Amino acid sequence: MTASQGLIDAFRQIASSYSRYTTDSFFRFAKSNELSPSQLGTLLHLSKGEAHGIADVGDRMFVTSAAASQMIDRLVQAGMVERRVDEEDRRAKHIGLTDKGAKTIEEFGRERQAWIRELAKKLDEGETRILQSALEIVIEKSKDIRQGA
């Protein structure tokens, strides 16, 4: 096996482990907070802080506007989302997180990061320095890839 293939295999293994953990934590968190996966996905989308309309939520969640509207209604009833009238176009509604919705997403973020915290606890100081240096290289090199260079 070449060094390059070994690196690819190592990346594949770590990505698979992290993906499995985050997927499990997503569904576990949704269930424990009495949310459907679509509702949690919608809260995550809304947490980006941009103004969102029903059609935008539907597009992001791959559902019809009618289904998105029903989902938003349930999140409004749960106190996690609010609908606001667009002052420039009173027919349009903006959807955003309430404080309760934002706190739910913060809690989910902490739970999703637990895998990383647990892994970091298992590393000694030398391993931590080596891994941090290597990851800084990966982060820098991946910027070019993400930007399409």
C-alpha cells in the first residue's frame, strides 16, 4: 500500500466513524426532544440566521411548501420557531428561531461535538500536538478544494 493510499484509507475510516456518530446523535437527539428528523433539520437550517420563507424551508428540506408550512406550524406550536410578516411585502412571512429553538440547536451542537471531546481525552500531550499540527495542514489544504481551486 502506498503512503497516499494509506492516507486515503485513514481519512475514510475517520470520516466513517464521525459520520456514524453524528448520524446516530442526530436521530437520538431528535427523538429525545420529541422532534422529527425533518423538524430538527429545519431548526438547523434556520439556525444559520438568515431570513427564511416557507418555500425556502421546503426547498432545503426537499418537501412541498404545504408540507413545510405544516412542519413550521408544529415548530411554532412547540415554541421553537416564529413567523414574522415581511414589512416590505406583507404577503411574505419570515421564519426564525425563538430563544427556545436556538437553545435546542446549541444543545444539539454540544451533543454532536461529544465524540470529538471524548477522542481528545484519549490522546496524550504529544499525540495532541502531532494531530493538531497535521489537522492544521489538512484544514489549510482543504480550503483550496472547497473553493474549487
